[in-house]
Amino acid sequence: MIFVTVGTQEPFDRLIRAMDEIVPELGDQEIIVQAPLKTYKPIHFKTFDFINPSKYNNIFDRADLIISHAGMGTILSALTKEKSLLVMPRLVKYGEHRNEHQLHTAQKFKFLNYINVAEDEKQLQTILLNKKDQKLMIPKKMGKYASDELINSLRKYITIK
């Protein structure tokens, strides 16, 4: 099952339109989409503006692949739950956000080999269609808590100050 989630604060019609174009080529793959819509209405799947936290967590846990905007909550949840994650960041040039923090977040996590990133609709399609018979890799596992190295570094910094 693929779970597409874009949060509840802003629509992300570009991602929803791209997914709507790709879904027919994915076969009988179950798709659940949490996305408030602005103007685009998908043809190949139903969307939910909001999914209550309990049901959301259940869907997230059942998913084989999470596709999302580059929101930190989704990224951290996928990494701690060891879920395959593909993000497509919202971009300022399309009026999807007020700055490029999602693009920078996605690029940094990709550089660190934590997530899979599609920077545009074409990359999203290429990644999904080339990987439809395989799971996208979870490049690294992230624990629920900060590493000992980070904690020790912070302790040392606080002690020095």
C-alpha cells in the first residue's frame, strides 16, 4: 500500500496531480491519500483532507511506501518507523510555500543518505515506475532518540558556556 500525505496546513496540488497521472501505471496498488485540495481534483483516487491521528498512524504503519512533501514530521516518522519514504518538496516558484526550507531539508537528508527525493514530477514518475516492483530502500535507520555522540557534544558545549 502507498500512503501519500501532504499535511493539513497547505494544499499540494502539484504532487496530487503527479500521483493521479502515475497511479494507473502502478497496477492494482492500494493508494490512500491525505491531502487538502486547492483546485485539482484527482480522477484515480479519493483524498481525505484530514485523517484522525489514530487512523493516520494505522495507515502509516501499514504502508509499504510513504510519499510526502518534505515535512519534518513525516520524514522523522518514516525514519523512526523504518518506512520507505519518497519526498517531493514544495517549492516557492509554484506558490506552494513561503520559502525553500522544504527543498533544503530534502537535499540535506538526501545528501546524508536518509531519504529518497524527487525534485519534480518527472523524477517522481521515474522513481515510482522504475521501482514499482521493488521497495525503495531505507538508506539509514534513525532512532527515536539523539545519538550518544550528539548528546555528549551538547553536554560539552553547555559545560564550556
